[in-house]
Amino acid sequence: MKSMTPKIYLESPRMLLREMTEDDHANLKDLDSDPDVMRYLTDGAPSDDEKVNAGITRTLGYYERFPKRFGLWAAIIKESNEFAGWFLLRPDKHNLENEKDIELGYRLKRKFWRQGYATEVSKLLINKAFQELRAETVWAKTMKKNIASWGAMNKLGMAFEKDYVETEFPGGDKLGVIYRLTKDDWEKSRK
């Protein structure tokens, strides 16, 4: 795999987001090997090499299609330079043309849970979406039984929008929830 110097996308007080590279294969494989991290995504099964490589290829494609705007970024702890996971800010993968309705997501190593990293960085991504990228809404989804994610979405000012059936969720329980924040509600919360 070729090596390249990744570009910084965003910095929070404790974390920076940089572009992924092919060299992040081992980081992603390690992240996806934790059954607790993958519990609501694959019923705890780790991602194989093929899936990790496909994810990197897709991510690099976002950088080409949406330079310096949308994509998925490696989350790095500034103090230790450790890979902590990733964050995404992108149009719905089923409608990449609609740059006004933006999905927010993240996946962090378990050791970085409950330390405020997700909220810290997600708030900055939401601000970027509305201030710089001219989004009209930012939304996130999770499995309905993932109550911790509901709490994170609420902390970000997002409101429950609807239940839905997500065919990509594992097992027999396919019920998911979508939370959304409009630009108007975001602006009101800042006053």
C-alpha cells in the first residue's frame, strides 16, 4: 500500500480529524475487531480484510468527489497521536447528490467511550455543516435498542424523527431510529 501525508479536516481541543489513507487498514481492522464496538453493527462480528479495504476505497472516493467538504476521517487523540476511531459527515449514501441533508456518524474504540469525545467533535462537525457547507439538516441513525446513541444525539440537540426498518442492521431486529437537527433549530439553540 502506498503511503501519503493525510490532510487535517478539523480539530477539537482534544482530537483532530484527518483524511484516511490506505495505511489505516490496521487501525480500522483493530477498531472493528472489538465485539462491543461492533455489537449494533454486525452483532459483534469483526470486519474482514475485504470489508475494511472496501471501506477505505469508498472513503478515498469521498475525498475525490467532495474535496475538503464531506467524507469519513480518522480520529486522532492529539495528546498521544493514537487512532481513536472515525467520524463521518456526508450526504446520505443512497442520495449523494443532496448536499443539504447531511448524515453525521462516528465509531470509536471502547477505551474512548464516555469521555466526551463523540460530543466534542460532533458539535464541531454540526457547526461546520451549517456554517460552511450550507446544510439545511443534519441527521444520525442507530438501532432502536442502542439507547446510548439516543443520548448522544439528544446532547447534540437532535430530535427524534422516526422509527424505520434498516435492512443493513444485523440479526432479526431491524428497527432503527433517526434523529435530526434543522438549521433553524441549530440557530435558535445558539442564541
